[in-house]
Amino acid sequence: MASVIIIGFTIYKWIIGDTVSFNEIMSCSIVLSSLLSAITWGSREEGDGPSQEDELGQHITYKSAKISYFVLMALLLLALVADKWIFGRENMTLLLVFAISMIVLPLTEWIVSKQYR
């Protein structure tokens, strides 16, 4: 119930033209993240479908993490292009985050592979 209130209040502020601040955005993100996780994995009592602990659940987590990494990189690139075209400027912070995001996966793979050598 509280999640509906948080999201509803944020939408209401946005519709009336009031400033939606960091707190509202983060609250909505946390609520939606928790809701999607609960929908995906359900409760332990249900017993239908994979759980996060079994092999299939770990495979689902691995595959979705890798896909979401590339989706996030694409969204960062789109934000960079939109910032350049709409505002005519280069957002150096966003550019730096995009550059770092290109390095994170190969660096992580290298670190993990060192454990198995």
C-alpha cells in the first residue's frame, strides 16, 4: 500500500508541475525494484518455478545481469546523444560514466577469470 502512495505522490507532483526531487525518484526506484523482484521470484511457500538459490535461478540472474548491463550502456549512449543534440553541450559526467561502463564488464571478467587460473 505504501508503494502505491509513494509512486502516486510522485506522479501527482510531476503532473501539477512541481519539482520531482532526488528523494522521490530514488523512492520510486526502490519500490519498483522490490516489486519486480517479488513478482519474479515469488515467495518460498509457493514452490512453483525456480528459486534464486537453485541452478536455474542463478542462470536467470547471470543472464539478466549481462543483458541489463548492455541495455544500460545503450541508454547511457542515448542520453549522451540526446544531451548533445537537444542542449548542444557535452555532459562530461555522463561521458565519464559511459566510458567507465565500457570498461566494467571486461575488467570484472578478467578479475573473475584470475580466480580460476
